[in-house]
Amino acid sequence: MRTFEELGIAPEIWRAIQEMGFEQPMPVQEEVIPQLLANTRDIIALAQTGTGKTAAFGLPVIQKTDLDLHAPQTLILCPTRELCLQIAGDLTDFSKYVDDIKILPVYGGSSIESQIKALRRGVHVIVATPGRLIDLINRKTVSLENVRTVVLDEADEMLHMGFTESIDEILSYVPNNRSMLLFSATMPQEIAKITRKYMSNPMEITIGRKNEGAQNVKHIYFMVHAKDKYLALKRIVDYYPNIYGIVFCRTRKETQEIADKLIQDGYDADSLHGDLSQAQRDYVMNKFRLRNLQLLIATDVAARGLDVDDITHVINFGLPDDYEVYTHRSGRTGRAGKTGSSISIIHTKEKGKVSQIEKLINKKFEYRQVPKGDLICEKQLFNFVDKIEKVKVQEEEIARLLPSVFKKLDWLEKEDIIKRMVSLEFNRLIDYYQAADEIEEPREQGNRRDERGKGKKYDRGESGPKKAEKGYSRFFINIGKVDGANPANLMGFINDYVPGKIRIGRIDLMKNFSFFEVPEESARQLLKSFKGVFVEDRKVVVEPADSHTGEGKKNRGERSKADFAPSKKGKKRYY
């Protein structure tokens, strides 16, 4: 392994990063830095969050800055305010001994006037979120005509957040002869489109395999009934006494509900989502960074830009529909050479997602049963004992108090004192798990036998009604395999017509129609959204599944053939 000096880093920059604790370059730095210092070739770097990407592009950017030219020469685009501030802060630290270099973070949620004043005084490097930068461009307060390097950091995140058009607009103001550096954890199709459009024969550098999860992360899943997910979450958290983690939820509402429940149950937890003000988000994130919170309950969007190295666990309170999002979630633990765990709490309908994610990250998930109460109490007890063994005793400070304490407890034997200490700490936990029923482990759908022991198996091609899982409602839709449907695009089609985004559970695809399940609370909204929907000249029918048998015949009569017929223009594919 080469040193930073051997990579070509200037002495004044090397001095600063030494003081920051940098000793040897990380793999992505070793690959990228020489390329950026040597030439202006476009580069695509695929690496997980926490692998040292900021230094990989930041050190060469600082070193190649022309300090005599008081105009933006490097533009770094990133998805969130938090990441923007973090990158700008890191660059400022790297350039501690580089006199007169000006680095400006540009982001929404703060005074635009102060950013305009800083731009007028002259800056060399702009670190920006797309929205605020476009605002400044439209106000004609920033010029990008001298930009020689553009960095897209966490490019996949920016595309997930809908910044594609904004990036297009920004790059139209940048000279064509600039170099571009694209950093991403994954390589979805949208990234490939950007590379084809804006990059010239880019060099691709991959740390690990494409889309692969972090090497130090163990992937685990627990399978429970939907109604038991919160109870399972509590047990998992209790089973890991020293957990310091993020719990990812799908919606803002769910995020707040889970956080509120955990707080009520006595956990050091708080929520992070888009309904909070920027001041509230900053407050929560600061608490989490300082470890005043044990658990951060967050949506994917809100957690972007949160860079914390010591996270022990990431918990998925349900798996994301976009499997690449899972890669980002799990990449928040197991960083800086440390190990971590990515835990998923799923129900039977999400088992297929596990297999798909395994293929994406090229790793196997480990299935575990939800911990039982006696094991949790045992784990907590031994953790408590371990803390007692390792506690630092302030001999001098407590010396004057000890005689009174010894006198007070003199009538108790050592064993009695230990029992009372344990009881004082664990009575609440023990009482809870003594009274709590163990969580029932669900059997997978394909292996269920009916209650009469007939051993009948249901599969996707079988006629006969199926019952929805508890908490879900089952629906019929007159779209099937002949229309080109598969589970992924059918979910997309349904959500195109339903305001917001609803969770979709099990999907059973048939030749001419399909069945699917949604949470009970979303049933009314679903039916309302599909009332009177036509695609070309074909009516889309969505109805409760209990009005249908397996071959699409209604209990109250036959469906009109016209409802199932393909378009007169030819077989209609909805996707």
C-alpha cells in the first residue's frame, strides 16, 4: 500500500490530514487520487458510503485549485443539506494549511443573502444541493463558466430524490471541456444514462463489486406476522443491549408512530422525517451523533447525508420496494473496518424480496427466530454484569462516602446485595417478558396446510380463494400475464393511480387477471382511485377478491368479456 505522499499529495495537505488521523490511503483514495492529479479524464467511482470518497476527490480538488482565480473552479453536487455541510467541512479541514482557499456550502434552509455575499467576495469551490444552486443561477449571482471539475456525489441518491432535471439544467451552464467525477454506491440504469450523456469515455473504478453490500455487514432477517412487527422490533432491540442504530421505515407516518411507541416504552429514541422543520432535524441528528439517542427512527430521504461511523445495527422495519435502497441502508453500518448488522423484520409476503436482494448484494441473509423473553433477560443481565466489571471506580471521590454505605448495607450478605442490584435494574424487564406471550412464528404461504389436515397447497396457478394476511385486504384486478405484468411493474401501475404511495403485499399473477393485497387502511383509497379508470379503450377493474373465484368468475355472475379483452389496437401492455 502506498502512502499519501507517494500518491502525489502536496506537503501542506498531507500535514493537515495527518493531524486528522489519516495514516494510509483507503482503497478508493488509492485508486482515484492519482488519476485526478494526473489528468482531467472523466471517472466513475463505485464505492459504498463510508469508504473515504470525500478525501478521494477532495484532496486532488484542493491541490489543483488556482488560488489566483477568484471564481468557482470546482462544483460538487450532493443530494442533501447535511451531506453538503459535511463535505464542505471536510474540505475546509483538508485545506487547513492552504492559504486563502475559499470553500462555500450552498443549500436550502438557510439565508440565501449570506450565500450571495460570499459568492460576490469570490469562492474557489462550491458544494451545493441542486435546488439552491439553480435558484442562485436564476438570480444571476453565480457563474459556472470557469468550472473545470464537476463532482456528483451520491449520484444514485440524487436520482432517487428526483434531481435528474435539476442536474441537466445545472450542467448546461458548465463548460463542455470540464472533467466529471461521479461517485455512487450503486449503478442503476439512470446513472448509466447520465454517464452516456455527460461523460466522455469515463474510467470506471469499482471498490468491491457493483451494487455489492459492505463486506463487514451481516445480513439477518426475522419473519413475523404483520401485526407483530413492532413487538418483534422491541425484542430485537432488547436482545442487543449496546445497540446504536437506525430503524428505517417506509413512510413519515409510520416513522413517527414507531418513534412515539418506543419513547413511550422507555427507549432512547427519536424520529427523523420530512415533516420536521430543518431546525428540528438538526436537533435530532445532533443528539444521535452525540449518542444521546440509542435509536434513530427515520425515512430513507431524511437519513440521507447522515454520516455516523459507529452505527452497530441498521433495522429495516419492512424492506424497501427499490432494492438498491437496501444497499444504502445497510451501508450505514460496518464502516471504517468495523462490523455491523443489517436486520430486516419481514412478513411472509416479503420473503421474495429477500431472495432478490441477496442476488443484488451477492450475499446470503441469515434467518433467525425472534428472541424469546428468557434469552433477552439473560443477555441483558450479562451485559449489566460486564459493565459492573469494567466500571472505573473513582476511589478518591467516593472514599469519604463509603464508610456510611458499608455501615448501611452491613446487614446484607454479598449475594443479597447482588440480587438486589440485579432486581433494581431488571425487575421491569423481567416482569414484562414474564407477562408477554411469545411471538408466533408464521409458516410460509406455500407450505401451509388447511386446518382439516388435507395438506392442500396453494400456488400461483391454482384456482380457489386465498385469505389475506391479518391486517391486509385482498383485491382482484383484470390485468395478468398476457398484459406483460410481473410483480414489480404491477406494483408500479397500481401506485401510478393511487395518490401518494401504498404498500402492496402478496401478488398472485394469473393469465388474464391477478390478485394483490394492501393494508386494510388503504383499501378505501385504492377502490376510489380506480373508479372509472380506462387505459386506452379498456376498463381497469379493481374489486375485493372475495367477490371472485380463482378463474375470475364472480359469485354474483360472470364478468363481461369486454372487461378482459385486449385493446382493439392490439394486445395492450401496461408497462
